Amino acid sequence: MSNAAARSEASAPRVLVRDEGGDHDVFEVLGFTDNIIRVRSPYLFELGEELAVRVDRDGQSTDTTVKVRAHVGPSDSRITELELLSPEP
């Protein structure tokens, strides 16, 4: 594997939903800009729902809260937009 590929994989963000049972990897992160995270998930969260999450990005982990802002795209490939409620990690 090239150094560029290793750096790319290391910097890919990951968002885990947190609850009493632990951390759950239910999102495929598609994009992360400003305070919006675009994800795909087998679960359809309610608009306005707030989720405790752990964001792993660039080798650092941050616990924060996101709010489900929108569901966009066709029903068979729905994308969920999550809005960070605290500053971007």
C-alpha cells in the first residue's frame, strides 16, 4: 500500500452512535463539510432527533451531539444529513 493510500484511509471520518450499550457503527460517512455530516445507514432516524455520537477523524475522537436535519435522495439510496450541535470536532 502506498503512503498516500495509508494517509487517506487514516483520515477517513467515522461516526459512531453512543448509548448505554456502547458505541454502534451504523453510518457510512459520505461527506463532512462545515457542521454537516452526510451519511448512509440501514436505520432511518426521525427528523429532529438528537443522537449522541463519537466522531473519529484525523486520529482524534470527539464525543458530541448531532441532530437529524434531512433525508435526501431516492428511498432506495437515502442519504441522511446530520448537523453538529457543538463546534466541528
